[in-house]
Amino acid sequence: MGDLISVILPVYNGEQYIEDSIRSILGQTHQNFELIIINDGSTDNSDKIIKGFLKSNKIIYKSRKNKGLVNTLNEGIKLSSGSYIARMDQDDISYPKRLEKQLNFMQKNNIDVCGTSYKVINEQGKIIKTVESHKNNFEIILS
């Protein structure tokens, strides 16, 4: 099974994307993970959508009043029991081998933090931007 990964997924009014986001994590090839979903005071149907997934024993769910992203992420870290922590946003989807590849890369290279390439897609599902290298990621973060 490999090392336990805690995937932290903060949600705030994410009803438009949250179902796809959760499905993409539950469909990972590396199955030794816990998915920590914290509903940060959503006023839309996010809670109802998330509750539809609670039959999975991989999900830890907490719903509470809005405290903001930083507090939500810190709370997710406190709830995590994995050897590794992965971040997931409510409007992201992960390819099925994401966790497997990241874990293998980190262990093989003896590193503690990694990022990945990503694609920005619009509401119609069209790819509008692809970022493929760490250099590009840092350029975007620092700009």
C-alpha cells in the first residue's frame, strides 16, 4: 500500500467543481490516503454534495463557520495523520497517478516538498494554459 498521504481539501462555495475534485482523489492509483475535507462555511450546496461521498471510509469531513483559507489549511494539517500532506483545491482535478508519482518522486530523490505541472482549463474544459516546469511555477508565483 505504501505511505499514508493526507490530502487536504478546503471548500468554500465550491458546488460547481467539488464533485469532480473529490472523484479525482478517490480514483487515485495510490489508495493509501485520507481525504480531509473542511467546509469553510459554504452557503451553497457544497455540504450536500460532499455528504454524498461520506460512504467512503477514506474521507474525514468537517463543516463549520467560515474562518478563511489559512485557518482551514492549518486545521487540515492538525487533522492529518499521514506521513505526507497533499494540497487540493476545490476547483482542481488530479490525474489518477498524481499521488503515486509524487510519492515515488519524493522518496526516490529524498525530498520533502514537490510541485507538479498543471493545466488551466476554462469552464468549457478547454486547456488555456499549461505550466510544465518548476522554473515556470516559480516565475508565476513570484510575478
